[in-house]
Amino acid sequence: MSTTGIELKTRRRALAEAVELVSSMRFAISLLMILAIAAIIGTVLRQGDAMPNYVNQFGPFWYEVFRKLGLYTVYTAWWFLAILLTLIVSTGLCVVRNAPKMMRDMRSWREGVREESLRNFHHKSEWTTPLDYVALAHQSANRLGHAGYKVKVVDKGHGILVAAKKGAGNKFGYIFAHTAIIVILLGGMLDSELPIRFQQWFLGKTPYAGSGVISKIPAQHRLGLGNPTYRGNTLLAEGQTGNTAILPQATGVLVQDLPFAIELKKFHIDFYSTGMPKLFASDVVVHDREAGKTFPATIKVNEPLIYKGVAVYQSSFEDGGSKLKLTGFPMAGTESTSFDIAGVVGNSTELKTPSGTFAVEWSGFRPFNVENTAAGNDVRAVTKGQSFNEQFAATLGKASGSAGKNANNKDLKNVGPSVQYKLRDQTGQAREFMNYMQPVTLEGSLVFLAGVRT
């Protein structure tokens, strides 16, 4: 099969060369290789993470380089979508160029072949037989038919042509394989943000950068029920109900209306004896006001709720409002008396001290923290400085290779509960703290761990 493309008969040489290149097999294979490399990058490099995490991992210089290349959102980057679209066109032209010829070959018996042409074949044989040519033709046809060939006998006047063929339908493999590639690429286009981009370009939809009640967000920031594809998040505490999804954008968010409301009744976490999580499950109730029905369901990891074409996955969990009662110990100044402080996760508590009044903003509580306490791993997350190449090699090693190659380097232990909060002063400046609530053994000594980030 030729790797060249469609030869367009036109006086415009540049147009003819462009069509030949785009419709050629070598061009399609090159695009597939570029897509494979981009997919590897999207697998190794975590997508859609917070900006500070990328800066901490790669440094300011490489963060900016990767950001301009769109590597943090590879699958929705303009160049990735452009490659997808070009590959769809290229593969489609390959099918258009080769499929008609293959269909003709499958139907053709090549009855017009001449005796001289047959003698010029490399694989040929000639012999004499006492049978007349009519009997020999029927004998050959029967033997070929028993061997699984389709046979056609053609009387050419001066002789008889026995034509046989087998496996002509194998050419459908080329057509189906290339058509499947086009379907997969179209699915990738639909699964990207392209439909949302079209609504922003042509329907006036813009991201919402403010705050307030979701139900009062204007229509130009909301996507309707006819949106064909989207990936959003909805955050629910136990007892809450939501009928929208939030779609993060570079300059704000878009609100996607759902065709039903989902109520979170109970969130379950089950643990192994080591403290590792074993099960995450959410008991929900679906309210379909349009159909007038309500039904319960349970969502587990990799077991989504699928209703009316919408798949609801359990992606993560946060504290929904735990009530905390803590004891504070002054670590600066002349005061040494402990004090009691209470709060609710998601709210704030006023804290008066000799140096001023602060607001304690409670942001999270985790009853279990499973850490790797093997040699060389510090639960304080204090690591030596690494170059970019060392960080990239470590990241690549985690994302590839055998899943069991580091099994002997792990000693997973539950180091107990932790509380996370921000201490904000009257000027609005804040420091974020994370305190472990039970002592941890480090270098043979029991210590309390507390982390701070400004």
C-alpha cells in the first residue's frame, strides 16, 4: 500500500503539495507519535493542579515555560485539539483515498487479464494434460472451491479463465480500523472543553469571577442542560442537596445546571487494620422533579451513579463541619497557661491574646493520617533540595515501571489525627498551620509535629 497522499490536479502547486502531505500515511503516523508523546506528558505530569504546587515542584522558571506550553492542561490545550482535528482530517482523507479502490478490488475478479500477463508473473506454472480444457477448467474450479476459494469460470472463446479469490473481506480491516481511529478522535474532541469553548465564542458565555449564592449567578455564566459534555464538581456536606456543577476556568468558573438534584445522606469510610482506607462510599438520594420521582443510590470509587446521561463520580472528600474542642499552649511570650478553644470546620473562632486579636479559621480535620515511616522517609516532609532533572526522574519513576518495585521501601503507619487552620490577624495577613494531635517517634524520640505555611 502506498504511503503517498491524494494527488490533486491543480495549477496551485502549494495546495496540491499540502493536500498530498495531509492525506499521506506518513503524516498521519507522525501525528499519532506526537499525540502519544503528549499523552505520556499528561500521564506523568499531574493535570489541573494548583499553581503553587507546580511552582514548588519545578521552580518559577520551568513553571512558566510549562504553563505557556499548556502542559498543565494537555488534553484541553489548543495545540492538542489542533493535532486531533488535523489527524481526523488526515485519517479521513486516507480512508476516502483507499476505501473505494479496496471495495473495487474486493468485488473484482480481474477477468480481463491476458495470457501474456499471466506468463509474466513471478509465481507461475505450466503443464500439459490429456484432459480437454473444459474438463480441466471444471476440475480446477472444484478443487479451488473445496480449498475455500470463491471461484468464477469465464469462457473467453479461445479458452476458459478460472478465477479464484479468498480473504477479500480482510480489506475491511483497514477501513474499520481507520474509521475507529476517527471515532476515537471525535470522542476525544467531544470530551475536551471544545463544546464549552464554542459556547463562550458564539453564545456569549463567560466565566464568573465573583462570589455569592449559586442560584443568583447570571445566565451568561451558566451552561444549559443541552451541553453535550463537561467535567465539573459539586461539593456537598451530609444533608445538603445540589443541582449544579462547578466547571473551573482560567479566569473564574462556569455553572453547569444538572437535570436532577442529588442529596448526600451519609458518607462512609472503612479502614484496614493498618489505618489505610479500604472503602469510600456515599449514600445519596436523587430527586428528579421533572419526572416526579426520587430514588436512593450508593456511589463508590469507580462505581459511579449514571442517570440521564450524567455520570456522578466520587472524586474526593473534605470535612463537612466537624466540631472541634482543643487545648492551646502558648509558644511565644511570657504566658505559659494553657487555654481551651473550640470551633467548627468551615467557620472561624475569635482568639484574644496580649499581642492582639486573631481569627482562627478552621479548614480541616483528619482522624487518620497514614504516612510512610520507612528509612529515608520523614513524615515532616522535609526533603533535600533536588535539581529539575532529579525531580523529573523521581516523578517519572512513580508513574511508570513495576508497581511492586518499591514495595519493600514502605512502612505505612497511622500517625493519628490532625487539624488544619489559618491564624489571621487584624490586617488580613494569615499563616496556615497543620498540627498532629498525638506524638510521633522521630529518631528514637516522641515529638509533637506542627507545620506552618505563610
